Amino acid sequence: MFKFDQLELIQLEITNRCQASCPMCSRNCEGGIENPLLTPNDWTIDDFKQILNSEVLHQINGFYFCGTYGDPLINNDLIEMCKYAKEINPQISIDINTNGSLRNDNWWKELATSLPKNHKVIFGIDGLEDTHHIHRIGTSFKKIISNAKTFINAGGNAEWHYLIFKHNQHQVDEANCLSKQIGFSKFQKKQSTRFILEPKAPVRDKNNKIKYFIEPADSTELKFIDSKILNNWKDIVKSTSIDCKAVHTKEIYIDAHMELYPCQWHANVPYDPIPNDLTHEVRTEMHKQHYEMKSRFGVTCTKDRSIKDIVNSVEYQTLWNEYWTTNKSIVCVRSCGKKVDFAQTDAQQINEN
């Protein structure tokens, strides 16, 4: 594992709250009730200054606000965090991932001037006005486009990331043209990796009743977890080699409760419900491994210890190697394993905000 003086990038989840109810996001139950395992929390500007102090901000190349469960725009101190980081290190890179459906024009103008030159705001826009809401429940397409225009016209750099499903696959070219008209610097098509056991996902209401289903685009390359894989998951874990992506990117992840992990996939485990389906056994073992890891690593909370102390600790420097070799972590196998048949699962989700 790399040392603090090699650290280059930090992913921050400054809130785990979000106004949207995307059915394939694990912060809620298929678009219905909120995940009961989540405890809402937001960083304050003081938390940010303590954790990303001057030493950290001068060490890293950049950081990005891209939580697994929350939208960073929910946090009222987001702009102050950007201003502080820019003041300490004007050359730092800041990226923000958002559904883009919050705040007013003045806020977006201020954000554009508060970010350093090297920045981008990534808007998750999955379709046009008649389809976007099917997945991005609780957001407004008109509001998002208005916010994006305001930000771009104020000098901000924005990208449009488009998750392709069956219900919006026919609108990709039109959305791309619109993105160019508005002034987005990039339009990126993305495939969802969250179809796990079958090629459809239910969308539920707050009473847990299914309203409709979301299906993958025709072009999506799907490889579902079937009974053959699940019946042999122990052998697959044992035989899969692990090449940690966080080691290559020199990256760490800090969650909404200010706990530090090498990546978001390990941080997600405590909030991943254990369903009574084919994945029950392997998910149960993942939870068991997670808490065994935490007991061995000790305190990993950046409120109690600095990033430098945690990353340079003997435990952080030595134990991860064990979880990649002799005592393999299921999470590591799924996210960074070289066996394709097991790695293409929901733990490989790159935040789809």
C-alpha cells in the first residue's frame, strides 16, 4: 500500500442525503422507502478544514465530491469547502458529481466562481424531459437544464453523463446535440452495472408496491450472477487474483461519517442489505469480513486521526496485502478481481449520480 507522501486523489462523501429516489441506488429500497441501515450525516466546513488540512491539500492533485448515497449539493457548506481548498492550493483539481436538480441561479453562479480553474461538475441526466424522471425520481429535467446553463454561462465547466436504459436509448443522439447547444464540455454515455440477477429492476412506491420496471438498453452487455457462480463463489474468490485500483490511482475514500477506506466499495458494505435471494450467503460473508477488518484496523475515523496517520499506520500498510492474497476480501475480488465472471457485479458500481 502507498504512503501518505504518494497520495494523489481523495473521494469525499460530504453527505449521505439526497432528494432523489433513483430505484437502482442502494440509499433506498428500489425507489421506495429509504435504506433503514443509513444514518444521515453531513460534514461541516470545520470538519472539512480539519480533515483536508493544508498539508493534505498541498499533497494531493485533487479531490472529488462523489458520494455513494448522497448528493453533495445537499450539503450547505459545499461552496465554502471549495473556496477554502482553492485558497490553500489554487492548482488543485475539484470535481463534483450531482443530479443537478437543487439550488437557485445565484448559488450556481457563486459555485462557478468559487471553484479552481481545474474543475468540472458532472450532471447525471438520464434522458430528456419525458424520460429522465423514470430513473431519476424526485428530480426535474427543466430545473437541471436551467442550473447547468447558469453554471456554464458563469464560467463553469460541466459534463453530461447519461445512463442508458431501454426507456431512453432512443434519445441519446438528441441529448448529445442538446448538450453541445448548452455548452457542456463533454457528453458521456454510461451503462448501468446494477442489473444483477435478471434483466429488469422493479420500481416501488413508498408503500413498497411495484409501479413499473426499468430494463437495460439493448446495447448493454449483461453478465448476471447465476446459481453456478453463487454455488462456487468460495472457489472463485480463492482462484481470483486482485489488482487494487486504489493502489494504481493512489486514492482513498472518506464517507459521510468521516471514516477512511481505500475505496467506496468497502465503505458500502455496512449499508448493503442482505436480501433473501441467491446472493444471501455471499453477502452475509461480506458483512462478516467487513467487521473483522474494522476490528483489526482499529480507528479509521478522520475526526480522531489525521489522514496521514491512518494511511501511514502499520495496519493500513500491511493488512491490505493480506486481503489481496491469503485472506482474500470478497469486495476486493468483486471490484478489482481479474475473473470477469465474478467482477461484473453491483460492487463494481462507479457512482452513478
